Amino acid sequence: MLQSHISYQFKSPVWRLEIDAHSQTLFAEIRDQDDKKVFFASVNLESGKVNFDELQTEERWLTGIEAGYKGVLLLHNYQTESGPAHKGLIAFDGESGSLVWNNYTHAFDHLSVNGPVIYDTRMQPRMLYLADIKTGRTIRLYEPSIDVEEVVNIILPEVISTDLLETLPIPVVPFGNTAHYLEHNNLRIVSLHAIAEGTLQQWLYIMDGANIIYEDILNTDIQKLQPESFLIHGDQLICLKNKSELKVLNL
């Protein structure tokens, strides 16, 4: 049977995952809605080491992840609690969690292959600059032809009809008309919903030929069909169990 490379339980639900392919680091944004607190975590995907899992900023709630790049976690604040507009940039070392730099007048536009593209919120019209991820200083004006958008190699499953699962050795009866399916390294990966003991559950199966080599209940006692439950990065399957447990499997 396939075993988890990483299995780590966070204290609250994970709202966002971001992968820094340069340092093979996964960053997580964890939100405690009851206490209105947000925490940030860093996990090395190669070693499985959890670098930190309760990093906080001075702003306890109105902050979130912008990007991860070359071992640096980049966060933002929100202008208001009810609005989506971001303001400010705060950078932390992705391994130690120590503060690297901050700038409360700049804002993030997008991540390029050469680093973050930012702008000064005090200036109109908006001018975009390439910034140094290690210092936060602007390097030069943004050049679209060379500062192309950074793309992380992530593969998401496709939606298929549950009728196509009839030939697979799945021991549960699928609920609903669709499932999520992906083939990788000669393995077949399926996420589907099923009813058990009167509750709706979301299952994950990994099959090698006719053999199930991994199975797990990713969500239980849920009220509606869930979106895709896993992704592939490199040769690793990454998913969340019950929204708060990180699972990583080497395929």
C-alpha cells in the first residue's frame, strides 16, 4: 500500500495553498474564524519537514498569502474587512519564519519568472516595477516581454462521468453523476462521493492496475458535492483531509 510522505494536522481549516517550486516549499494560509486569527505554515515537500505552522503578523486577521518565490513567503494586508482590495507587502523567510522586509505603500500585482511585480499605491496612473524578493526594493520597470508570469507545474484532475468508473475496482457506489480522475506514472487516481451510514463522504482512491494501493476518506458528513480534492505537483499528490489535514503522497 502507498504511504503518506507528509501527513500533518493544522489547528484550523486551510484556506489557501501556494507552492514555491524554486525551494520545493508549500505555504498554507490557515484561518480560525471563531477567533478571527490567521496563521501561516511552511512545509518542505522534499524532506517533509514542517518549517513552521503558526506564523502570525501584527494584523491578526486582515492578511493573506500573495505568493511564494525562491524561499520567501510574501503576504499582503486588506484595506477593509469587507473588501477584496489588498495593501502592503510583508516578506518572511520560508524556512525560519523570520521577517525579511515589509513595505506598506507598495502592493502586489503578480508573480513573474524574475520575481514579484509590484506598484506604489500612492502613484496614479499605476506603474509596475519588478522587485527583489530578498529585499523588497524595486529593480526596474516591469517589462512584459521578459517578466512573463510565473507558472507552477500543477495538474488538476478532469471531471468524468461516474459511468466510466464501472470497470475500476472501487468498492463503494458513487453518488452523483461525476467524479474527478487523473492518470499519472501509470497510476489511476479517482476522487468521488458516496453515501455511507446516511452521510455524504468524499473518497480518494489510487489504483495500480486492478489493485487499490491507497484509499482515504477526504471529507465526511458533508452537505454537498465538493470540488476537486487533489492536485499533482511534480510526482507528488497533494490534498487536504477534512479541510485541515495536509496529505502529500509520492507517486
